[in-house]
Amino acid sequence: MSSTDVRINARLTGEDALRYQQLLERSGGSASDLLRDALREYHAAHLRPKRDPLALLAGYIGAGDGPEDLSSNYKAYLTEALEDKIPLRVQDGP
């Protein structure tokens, strides 16, 4: 047995033992094959590589167009844009 080999002894009882026997019969393979397949599926479902949040957002950060001072003067820009779209109506006298 090499240093990367692992020997596993496990006791399954009740429902777990029944599930194991059903899977073993259905697969037609060995107990080791079934355990290897189950471990690979579990690994794929639970140990996905962690992603760097900054790398995920890299295509979006700083990618927009607009004035450089938008974050500090957004209210003025919004007011101006709304005034262009919705002209103010001057009411006639009382």
C-alpha cells in the first residue's frame, strides 16, 4: 500500500446498510468501486474551488462610462436628467 492509499473500515446499520446493499447490487461493481464513486460525487458537490470575489467582479468594476465625479455628485446628475425628461410646468397665475 502506498502513502496515497487509504484503507477504510465502516459499519453501516439500518437504513444506511439497506441503501448500501441496494446501490451495490444495482452497480454490479465492488464495494471499493461504489465507495470511490460515492466519494467522487460527494467531493464534486461539496468541495468546489473557492472563487476570488474580486476576480468575479473584475469585468464590472470601473467598466462603466460616465463622469468621474458621479459617485459624489449623483444627485445633481439625476436632477438634471429628470428635468430633461420631465419639463417643469409653470402654472398660470391664480
